[in-house]
Amino acid sequence: MATNPSNIQTCYHVRSNSLPSRSHPSTSEVDEHLSRLRASEAASTFSSLSHKLNGLQDLHDCTDRLLQLPLTQQALAKEQQRKYVDELLDGSLRLLDTCSTAKDALSQTKECTQELQSILCRRQGVETGLTIKVKKYFNSRKAVKKAIRKGLKNLKHVENKRDTSSSSKGSETGATFSILREVQGATSSVLGSLFSFIYGPEIEMKSSRWSLASKLMNTKRVRCEKEELHTNEISNAEATLLPLASCKISKSDNYMHIENAQQELKKSEMCIQDLEEALECLFRRLIKARVTTLNFLNH
């Protein structure tokens, strides 16, 4: 859903009071982490997404060390560099907004997941209101997906600004501007993958799908089809809840569906919890970088 950051190959002449060159140890370290992120597995599963988020945290730790360099701060604080710094600050604000959207999406999904788990643990059946609670879960997921679609617009704006700004790579702004834009691009890409994971595949709430959902949950011969349709823990939980949203399943089947749903909801909750923790760490790093930049600009 998000565009992978392009590798901007630029060479700059190093002068006193200029930004650190691409060969500077700090920028080289950031470059190495960018390369690892590009080379890592596509973030289509929880494990690969977690790996990407951890790599992104390491990248921002290196970026912070680059921003702490007096040479970097002196050069970025120059009045003639302000246009490019403002672009970076705008990008950082949009990334923070996107992180907040992702955090809210995870929190809302986890809250509904925990509520359903509590109900299922009491073995409440369709006749006692479980159907209504499951439909409430799906309505909440629809709201989450709507928020995600809005969040993607912020990411698209970051990508578009980065592509436009890269046209200035031959100017005197130096290698640091180039690499900071690439860091924002990498962050945008991983957040896009996170949005894609939270969003999951579209599951229509139609009666014609109940028989398919039942087959997906109970027939080994369609295991491959299940893996194709539901590639992560959140969408797996949604799939097990589909039969429980129907009033057409028998009481004998209801217990089996509840058991399946309990297992998948627990996995989904654990997955969401881990993603929340990783996202919170990233959020704090983004804030720290923004505060550092604003501080040296105001001094």
C-alpha cells in the first residue's frame, strides 16, 4: 500500500560548516540501516512486520545521533536551509499524525477483541446476544478501516513531497537532507505496511458468505484458500467471527465456532499488543527527532 523509498545516489563536496557527507560515519550508519530495511522480507506477516518496526527503531536511533552532531545542527540552522528543514518538519508532523492514527486503530481493535473474549469465555450463545456483539465488532472494524484510509493520505503526501524535494539533490543542501528524506520515506513505507496489516482483506457481511466461512474454519482441504484470504492474526479472528454473526447456524455448531473464535481472538490480542509496544517506541523516537530539530532552530 505504501511506496518503498527510492535509493537516492548523491555525491557532495565537503566543506567547513557544510552538512556531513554521505561518507561521514553517522550518515554511513544510517545508510546501512536503510539498506537492511530495503533488503528485509516484505512486511506481509506479523513476524516480518515486527522485524521491520524494530529495524525502523534502530534507524531512528542512528538518525538521532546524526541530528545531535554540532556540524549537522549548525548547517541545518542556516537561514538558506530553512525551506528544506520546513519540508522535513512537515513530513515529521505527518508521520506523527499517521502513528497516532495507527495507535488508535490498534487500540480500538484490541478493545473490541477483549470485549468479545470476555463474552465468549462465558459461553454466551447466539440467543443471548452474541450475534449483536459480533456485529458490533465488525462495525468497529469498519470505523478503523475508514480511519486507516485517511491515514494513508498523509503517507501519500509524505511520499509526494519526498519525490519533489529529491529534485534538489544537486543543490548545496548536502547529503544529510537527502538521507533524512530517505529516513522519512522508509518510515512511511513501514507505516503503510502496518496499515495494510491492520486493515486486512475485505470481509463482506453477507449471508452468502456464511457457508464459505464455515468451510474455511472446518475443512482441511481448503487450508490453502484460508491462508490466501486471511494472512494475519487480525483477519484470522475476523474469519472465525463470521459464522457467529449469522443467525442461521445450529446450536451444535455454535459451540465449535466459539472455540475457534476464542483461540483466534487470543492470538489477535497478543499480536496487537506487540504492535502497540513497537509503535509506541517509534512514536517516541519521532517526537524526539522533531524536538531536537526545533530546539536547535530556536537557538
